[in-house]
Amino acid sequence: MKSIRYILIIIIGIFSLQTFAQSHPIPSDTIHFNKGESSIIPLPIIGANPTVGVLFGVALSANALLGDYETTHMSTSVSTINYSTNNQLMMFIKTNIYTPDDKWILLGDWRYFDSSQPTFGLGTGPQSAKLVGDSYEYEDGMFTKAITTDQMLEFNYVKFSEIVLKKIKKSFYAGIGYHLDYHYNIKDNMLKLDTIGGAQPQITSHYAYSKYYGYNPEEYSLSGLSLNFVYDSRDNAANPYKGRYSLVSYRMNPTFLGSTQNSTSLWLEYRDYFSVSKKRARDLIAVWLWSDLQVTGNRPYMDLGAIGWDQFGKSGRGYTQGRFRGNNIVYSEVEYRAHLWGTKKSPELIGAVVFANATTASNTAGDINLFQYINYAYGLGIRIMLQKEARINVTIDYAWGQYGAQGIFINANEVF
């Protein structure tokens, strides 16, 4: 029944997106727009992944050209409101604004979630390597039993992130940003502290980490500034055929700006695209690497690096969002993209991909080191081009991970 449901979702989603694409053509960086022109396009959202189940919603896509086409990239923004079959409400606004001649770039990421998510403790590797229970003493001589399954958290989440970058030279930018991540109303469903009648308590990974590092397990915040350096020579940010992208972001989270504790962290990211065909630019090998490293202090549990929590939430296909989380985390992915079939009117209509990813994460308190365990996933998918000039497509992937993990992942635009 679940497979039939996903197939119906895919059919309905593709039909809805194609209908909207035909009635509301999406402008590209190369045609339709002159300086000062803009458009606002509504789009339906129908998706699925193991974390949210089935997702329904609406998106508003805005595009504008603030300078001359020859020297200025298209400014874009996407606003969405989604509701899932797992009773999750998610809203976000993401903006990429380019001033004339690309002299300044403004990157925005605002979110509000009333959501839930399973957590599996910190670090990669099997659950038997990162159990909280056997070594956590709740009271004198009293130990909790080990948790071998996922641990569900319910929470509210507010994110505000704005980065301002100045062009230093062609393709290279530097700037500063402000970031706020606020988790509250956190409910740890498997946590049991009541020992009335001789009942055995149950300590979860989130609770143990929070108490170990001095955080309130029901509410915490991360607020701070970042220094950012970007190199971006991609020909299209949504669906690149060539070029590369790299980002170095050093974030400082002092208590005087609202962080629960002082900390600093470093985000490193690199993407590259290698052509494998002289006839078709779409046939290529894409590579994606990123790491989220703790430099000083400690961050709250839900603000540690985790798969599926990158800017667009697309890493870690094969696993539920947040399946691997750690004090430090390194992620890598490689994907082969190829043309499959097209028509005279739409020669790039159908494409296909095969991909594989690998993740390693540490657990400082649990003696799990970075690269001690590496968890992988792999999969395949199809691509349906909705607008060839702007390269707007729908991605439908199925991925398999370890420990029985698998799932379908539906998104707009390429994963990276």
C-alpha cells in the first residue's frame, strides 16, 4: 500500500508541476528578463521522504534582474508553507539577491517549524556503539536501560540567517552574517525520569547530552556572527553543468548575543562538476563535500552538524533527516547525471542519476572518533525538466542505506 501511495503522489506531483510550469513559464538567467523586470510564480508542493512522510503545500517563487544581464545574476526567492502526514508544519523563506554587477550578494534563510524528528544519538556506526543507557548513572547504583531504537523529539524551531557578501574579484566573495537558531517546547517522548514504584528510568541521547554539557533539555538557542568566503563559478546555481562552488564559514556564538553557551564552529563546503560528454553538457559527474566542525565550546544537541540539515536539506539520501549527527561531521557524495530521453520541443525532458554518499560523525562523550565509522547510502533516480532555459526540474530518487534504511526523496532542482 505504501508503494502504491508513493506512485500516486509522484504522478499527481508531476502533473501538477507540469501544469503550473506550462501556465506560468519560469524565466531563466539568459532570456525573458531585462534590467528591472521581475515575476512572481505560485507552485504546488507535493513531496515525500522518510522524515516527513507525504508533504503538501504551496510555494511562491520570485525572480528579478536588478542589473544588466551581462554582468548580473538573477535574484531569486522562494517562500513555502508545508504540512505533512506526520503532522508537521514547516514554513521558510530563502533568498539569493544579487545587486547590479554582482557587487553584493545577500543570502537569507528564515524558517519556522512545528515539527518532530527521530534522533539516534551522536556519531556514526551501529546503535550498539553509541548507547546512552549502560554507562549513564541516574542515581547512586541505578543505571538506565540501553535504547536501541530511534528516539522521537517534538519541538518548535525558529531560524533567522542573513549573510552579506561583497565581490572581491570575479567569482570570489567575502562577507559577514548573523544567525539565530532557537529550539523550544522540546518534548522528548522516550524520556522517563519517574522512579515511583521502582520503575526504571530511561535516559535519552538528547537528555544525556544536554545534562552533560549544561543545557536545558527543553529550550536552547544559538546566536552569533559568521565570517564567510565564497567562490562560485557555476553556470547555474539550481542545476549546474559546469563550474565549482566552495564556502568557508566561521561562526562565533557568544552568550552576549543570545547563545545559551559560548561556542565557535567551522563549515567547509565544496562542489564540482566534471563533463563526460562533448555532445551533451547535461552528462556529468558531480561531487559534493561538506563538514561541520566544532572549534571551541559546545553547541546544543539539535544545532550540531547532521545530515539533512544543510541549507537546502538535501544531504543524506537513504536516511531520515538527522539520522547521523555529531560534535564533528564530514559528508561526501558523488552523482552521475545523464540524459535519457527527450522530444523535439523539449530535448532534455528526461534524465537519470545514480549516486552514493558517505558520512562520518563523532561523539566526544561517547568515545566515537571521526572516521572511526563510515556509513554509506546509494540510489538512483529520474529527472523531469519543467523549464529548459532555467533548468528547473523535478528530482525523484530512491535510496538505500545501512541498517535497513531506505526511502523515496522528491524535490525540485538538483540535489547539489
